[in-house]
Amino acid sequence: MELEYEGDRSQTVVRFHLQCQAVWDEVRQARSSPWTLVSQELPPLLHIVEARLTLSTQRAIILNVMRVNHGDTGPIVWLNVTTNSPLPANWQPVEWRPVADQQLPTPAELAPGRASHRA
């Protein structure tokens, strides 16, 4: 079995015995990634996540973002957590992963009239 990989300037060929390729392919497919594709699942609302965003066809960044509703029933908006402003229209989330201990209060905790515990 031969697998061909094209790089920037060269092409690499990797050769496997058929049984070795089967083992390699099984491990490759079973590997778990901390990243979830946005096309497969959206992050929960009001939770900070780390997202890989495309800025153009050749540029991407990783940024902490949050998914919120615009108003009570409006469309979903992605916010830059650092600036608390909507992402520019050409910044598209591709994949995301949880950020440990970076969760915002639930909507019930944000309800008006609820006392704040912050100093």
C-alpha cells in the first residue's frame, strides 16, 4: 500500500504492508482530538471556548470566543471574549474546544434583580 503526500515543494511516498496500513489506519481514525468542528456541533451558548477562526483562505487564528443570542430571540452572534464585541463578518469559526474553568453564569444567574456576589 502506498500513500502519497504533497508538500510545499516535494511529494512524499510512504509504503506500508497491507496489514501494517490497516493497523495505522485504525489508529489514525480512532485518535481523539480536543477540537470539534463547528459544522458538526456548536458550542453551548454563554460558554467561553477556544476557537480556530479563518480570516481568509490562507490565514487562521485561535481566539477565545462565546456564542450568544442577539436579543431574546435574535440570531446567534459570536463574540470576541477579550473585547466583548461581535467578530468581524469575514472571521468564521471552523472548530472549537472547551476552555477549562472559563464558563459564564447561566441565564438564570444573569436575571435582573439577582444580587451580585462580586466585591
